[in-house]
Amino acid sequence: MKTAPSSSKARAAQALNGTEAAAEVIADVARQMRRSGVVPKLAVVLVGEDPASMVYVANKARQAERIGYASLQVRLPARTSDAELAAVICGLNDDASVHGILVQLPLPPHLSAEAVACQIAPDKDVDGFHEVNVGRMTLRSSRSAFVPCTPLGCMHLIHQAIGHDLKGLNAVVIGKSNIVGRPMATLLMHAECTVSVAHIHTRDIEQLCRTADILVVAAGSPGLVRGDWIKPGAVVIDVGINRVDGEGGRKRLAGDVAYDEAAEIASFITPVPGGVGPMTIAMLMKNTYTAAVLAEQARMQTRAVPVTGSNGR
């Protein structure tokens, strides 16, 4: 059984630098791309003009172009109907030059994120939200599944902190969204952790957190987790990205964990910003490259199949 993280409080927690880890992932993908000659193309669909979403889309497109991917942005007005968005996605599904499709969330209230995710072809669903990919991930199918980018990035940081053998460790995930909480819990269960999922209705959440060797927080509530909630020596992964009031009336980014307090107790902790965020984009690039390679393999297999006539010759 894996030994739990050290409970020593002699030093402050080590910050898990997501920017550096993401750069390593992207460099590895770039090397694979140069060797294979496969150039992925990522299509990002943005509905409306949400300022944060516009920044996220620009960052994803910039990283795609920096690594050498082809990139396509499709911008639609907020009033776009279900049918209009479905038609755009259908066109991208049918475009053989596009390997990955991402619809930026959140969507306007009249559009269903779950329905939209299931309109994307599973083999181009680089966000990993299609029910087919969710099923494959949950069942650990032998067929490749795209895993949601943020949980995948969190697992990378956890492995970086304490290695790949997580068997028997207690893990607590705060948040049960389809984007982070549920897939995060699934990945931790696959790693043979003992997993608890907490949410707004969880009783004695502070005590539950104190049992966690690995604590992943995706609650969308700034500073929710205090230092005295944390087990000494725990690994703390803060997924929260919240805009809060800073000095001089300016906004600043803050996580769901009270960082300064937690850093005195934990052994490893992700900062906000610079922790999970960069890893999400890095894993998107990784998933997109995987989609392109699988598409190329399928194309080559199709070309290799001999065409026979109706008489079987």
C-alpha cells in the first residue's frame, strides 16, 4: 500500500507549479508531433460574448498555434438557437480536416451543455464530455476515451507530487460537476484510492476533509477550505478560479482554498493562478493530438482494406 504523504509540519508546503508541468506536457506532445508528422486541427466554438470565455478561447487558440496545430474559431451570437448550433457542430463533425471540437462553456441559459456535448462526434470530443467517452472512462474500456482535461491535469500534478502508486490513500473531492468533480472521483478510484465526494449538502465537511491524503477542491467558492480543514501532509489540488476584490478596488484571482493557511499544513498545494489552469490547456493539446493520431490511423486502415465487387472478388 502507498505510504500517505508525510505529516511533518517542519516546512511550508511545496507549490505544484502547473505552468512548468504544462510546459513539459506540451513539449512532449510537440516532440511526438514532429516525429509522426501528424498536424492536429482544433475547432473552438464560442457562443456569446462572455468576457472570461473570450479570454479562455483566445488562450486555447494561442497555445494551439504556438505548438504548431491548425486552429479554427467559430464565434456565434448569444441568441444562437439549438438547431443553429447543432448545424455548426454537424459541419465540424463532417470536416475530416478537424480532429478536435470544443464548445466553450458556459453556454447561454437557453442552451443545454449536456445536449451540446453529445452532438460532438465522440472521436472529436477532446473535452471528454460526450456520454460515450464518459462511459468508456468509467468502465475503463479498452477503446480509447478522452478524459476531461481538468481532472486529467489534476492527476498529472498528483502523480508529480507523490508518484503513481496511490493505492489505499484517502481522497476527498469537493464538487460533483460533470466537468471536474465526477470524473476526478472516477480517476482517483481507478488509481485505487478510497474516494469520498463532498458537495453543498455534505454534513461535517470539515471533518471529512481532515481524513484526506489527497484533497481536490472544485466548489466555486473562494476561500472555502481553511487551513484547519486539512490533514497534515496532505496533497491539496485547488481547482477554483474566482474573481474577488483585491487592493485598490482591483479584481484578483483566488482559489477555493485559503492558500496561506493551507500551505502551512499541506505537503503539496497548487497555487491560483499558475496551478491547475495551465494543466487544463496542456491536456486539451494532448487530447487533440491523440484525436489526430487516431484519425490518421483510421484513415490508413480504411485505405488498406481492399475494395471487392458484389461477387466478393
